[in-house]
Amino acid sequence: MLAFFSLFFIVTFILSVGIGFLLLWIETVRSVPVPAGMRLDEIVSMIGWTLPWTLYLTIIFSMNYAWRVKSQVMVSCFFVVMLSVVFTFGVSKGFENARLMASPPLLIHEKTLGRKGMILHRADTSMVLLDSPSLETGSRVVSLPKKPLIYQNLPLAADGELIKAPPVPFMTRFDGIINDVIIDFSISAKTIRQRYDSGLIPFFTLGIALALFLTATGLISQIGQWPLANVFLGLLLFRGILAFDVFLNMKEIQEYLNDFFLGALPIEYISPLIYSCAAFLLFFYMLLFSIAQERKNNG
């Protein structure tokens, strides 16, 4: 279990960082105009979603592996939880060191795509760039639904901020689905970083509780007879947990829960408490299921 978890986490994390950097590079060269470079702290912040993504995948496949090799359930769960917390802390520490590292920006030598007259879209709004797309302050013609065309000699908002042009649209139809998942993982990564910045106790409290919840859910998803089907079921369950994690850590929900507990529990410990209670219920169900299966086999 130790070797499988460690190897799977490291390989998945390295591949995820590579894919994350590739997606970030594509998103950057889509920009109008293309920026001159990217700072290291910006890159680390944009690929922070790779940490929870790797954690979720590693736990579900580790529990599937433990179930297939018929290892001791509680021992496997213990090692999965502990390794999850250790690797999460290590990656968080590495990300923090990378943000603070003094390094020159990564230069981008790509040219801005398009030429004069290029049409860009954002939702129901369309705009025609009358100057070269590489000119950020170039004039534009904006088309809004059921309104006359608007000529902008200088694209400034009411507050004086420059209105950025939409990116060049050359992504596939799966772009929306991928972006939704990445956004949710980015929000989860932001929560982990906030707990890390708050101190070791809030960080490890959240890390242990979340790892317990994911491990218990991963264990529940393996009760079927087909290993591959169990993996897909686990992925679906983990997608629901990710959505629940994003919902639970919303500012409005946190404030509501804080009022519900009447301030008796610090706000940063509310989510870990909920994860721990849910994990306990799942482990209790798994215990009852095992007892029922054993009696059925003996009967």
C-alpha cells in the first residue's frame, strides 16, 4: 500500500502539473493581446488545482487496489489517510516555496493571433477589433443584443479600467466541462492554501478530516463485484464530494454554519467536523455491511 500510494501520487502529480501548465500556456496564448511573460507565483497559483485533483485520484485508486489485493481494511485506511496528509503538506510547502522564490518571469515569444477586423465573442456580446489585436487600447465596435452598435475609440469601463478583449475561441466543445471541473478543484485548492496559511493545526485538521471522508467514500464504492465499475462509481462519488466541498466552503455557507453553532466552534473547524461525522457514518455502515456479509457466508 505504501509503495502503491506513493508511486501513484507522485506520477499523477507530475503528469497533472504538466497538463496544467499546458492548459495554462494555451489559455495564455489565446489572450488578446498575449502577455509578455508569466511570473512563477502566477503559474503556481493557476496550477494549484493539481493538488486536490491528485489527492482525489490517488485515494480512489488506492482503495480500489487495497480491496483487490484483500488487505486489512482498517490498516489500509490508516495508511491512506496518513499518506494523504503527508503528501498534501509536502506539496503545499513546495507550492509556498515556489511562490516566494525570486525568479525572472517566463517569457512568452508567441505573437497575438488574428489581425485587424477580428471578431471576438463573450456570451451574447460581440466585438470587432478595428486595430491590430496586439494593441490593447485599440478601437473596437461592440454589438449588444437588441441595441445599436457601440464604437469605442478607447475601451474603458465606467470606472476607468481597461476592458479586456475576450480570448481567441479555438477550444473544443468539451472546454466547458473541463473548465467546470478545474474551477471546482481550484476552489478546493484555495481552501487548502487558506488553511495552510492559517497554521499547522487548521491545516492538519482539515487534511485529516477530508482524507478520512474521501477514504471512507472510496471504501464504500468498492463493495461491488466489478473492480472497473467500482472505480467509475468512486469517481462519480468523488465528483459529488468535490461539489459538496465547494458548496460547504462558500463564504455564505460558512457564515450560516457559524451562526448555527452560535460561535461555539471556530469557523475554520466547522468543515472538518462535518467531514469527520460523515466519515464516521460511512465507516459505521461499512462495519455493519461486513458483519452482515460474514453472517451470510457463515449461514
